[in-house]
Amino acid sequence: MERHDGYFAPDGVAWRVGRETALLLGGGRALLLQVAHPLVAAGVAAHSDYRENPWRRLEQTMSTVWTVIYGTRSEADAAVSRVRAVHERVRGRIAAPMGPFAEGTRYSALDPELLLWVHATLIDTALLVYRSWVGPLSDAEQRAYYEEMKTMALLFGTPEELIPSTLDDFRIYTRERLASDRISVTETALQIAATVLDPPLPLPLRPAMKALALVTVAMLPPRLRADYGFHWSRSRAALVGASRRWTRHVLMPLLPDLARALVEELRKRGHETIAHGAIADGERSDWAWACERTARDVAEGHAEQGVVCCWTGTGASIAANKVSGARAALCQDAETARGARRWNDANVLALSLRATSEPVLGEILDAWFASVPSDDPEDRANIEHVNEIDAGRNGG
């Protein structure tokens, strides 16, 4: 059995929560919570391009988080090192009073207080979004998630003695911090919020952005919602509640599209592609037919390898494996992709549209194409037996 060499266990709650695309719905909330701390807002305003690309910070944060959770320890360490190198340069003094902080107050992205606050916003938001948009988490699961994610805080440099010991302590910390004057919406935070929630977009995407902004405002603590100047009412709250189904099926698909990104990622790696299904003109788009065609291309020698996907990835792998000669493997991280190629000689990669982010997609593809089948006699014997089973099934 292959061993996962990462900081987070595949059967842990962090893996389960982190793979949900719905977490992206909380990105705006987490960012607005973060910049409600005046010194975080000062750092973002002075050391990022949020005006030109308001969502880049979120993209970079989520990419790093996913790498740390799903990657190997070496991959996680490299990602953390890159972030900490950037944080080394984020330092300065505020030019004017901001909330309770006097002019000239120093700020640094490596300040333990700020590191803990940013970490807290991500944990609090992840738990809220999962419960609101994905499904329930038992008290034990929430506590397990919090304990697992302490590792994330430590990796990014938060001193262990500052991290609240238990989930109950964490909730007290968050509640007290939100009630304190150290969390204070400044003019800088208002400018960041305006840019993040109303970025320049093509006309067809603006309704979806307005919906996402409404979801962001709905999830903010009441005090911060008021401090940011967002009007709220029972009718808006009812609208958000009634729109959950619409958000899942209309808004969430407008978040990074794996199917479209997949073709581009393959081409960037120098591969010629044969498209089937929803991304091919004139073909039936249903996953079973599209995955069958891809698997046949591989089995009949028209393609060296195939990539198939559906919402969960399970149906895609089942359909592909019904084609003689196809060995499809459902992979959700780089490690499983590497193992599927090395130990299983898989020739069709199956992906979940629901659970695979674009950063993780890139890591999976890199691992898949960099790995070669093992020449160990025991591994080869297993593959040969699989081929015998396949031949016997087809009367060979």
C-alpha cells in the first residue's frame, strides 16, 4: 500500500473540508475579516496589486493552503518557504492613524498577532462555509479539523504558545477579537472591500459577481457588516437563504472551471489533445459517452494517455474502466497520481470537477506525467494479472 508523505492524513477532516469548491465562496469574507485589522489592511494596500487584481491574494492563499494539505512534506515546505519569503518584504509603518494604531506604528506580515488573525479568519470561514453550503459537521469533526489545522498555523510561523489550545478557546479568541478595537474597519479596508466586491468585469459576469458579493456580506459578523457600510435586511437574508440552490448550480460553476483549465494545462505542457464530450463540438456531452470515447482512444492507440472527468470523478473512472485496455485511476492529489502511474501503470487519469482546484490540477498533471511505471517484478506481475482479468472478461 502506498504511503502518503504529507502533513495531513488523507482520512482526516482537513482533506474532506479542503477539497470543497464551495470554500471559494468564503474567500471574500475571509479577506474582509483580515483587512478589518488595520495593520493587515496597511500591508495589503502597500504591498499588493489588489487594485489591478483584487482576487490574486485569495488565489495565492488558497493555492498554498491546498498544496500544504494535499501535497507531500517537501511540496508543502517549498510552498510555505515561498510565502514566508514574500512576507519578509511586507513591513513598514502606517502613515496616518488607523483605528487604535497611531501614526508611525510598525507592521510586518511576520508579526505573530497578525499571523494568528489571518489563520483564524481562514479557519472560521472554512467551518462556516462548509456547514452553510456543503453539509453538517459534527462537533467532534469540527474539533478534529481545528486540531489538524494547527499544523498549518505552525508551518506559517505562528508561535505555538499563541495558538488557542482548543476549538472552544479559538471561538473565545475570535469572539473577543471581533469585539475589540483592534478589529476596526478603516478607510483603507473600505477601499479594499469596494475593489474586491465590485471588480471590473465583463458585462455577462457582473450578475454573478453581485450574487457572490451578497453571499459575502451575508456571512460577515453583524458588527463588521455594519462597519463596512453594507445595508442588510430580512428580505436580503431571505434572498440568500432561498438562493442556496441557485448558488450551487449557477454561481459556483462560474468559479475556476476545471474542464476548460484542463485543456489549457495540457497544452502548456506540450501535449496535443483530442477533445470529447462537453468541450468538443457536435458530440454528446454526457460523461459516460465522453469518458468511453477517451478510453477507446487510449486502448486503440490513438492517444498515449487520457484524462476524463465528471462531477465526482467516480462515474468517469467507472465508464473508462469498462473499455478493455483502459486502466483509469481517480486521483485527487499529486501523491495518488504519482502512485497510480508508478504502481498501477494507469493510462487514464480521472478527475473530480467538484473536488479539484486549478492549483491542485497542475500538481496532479505534473506528478502524472513525470512518473513512469515501475519495473519491479512484483509490480509488473500485478499489472499482468490485471491484463489477464481484462482479457478473460472479453473472452480473450
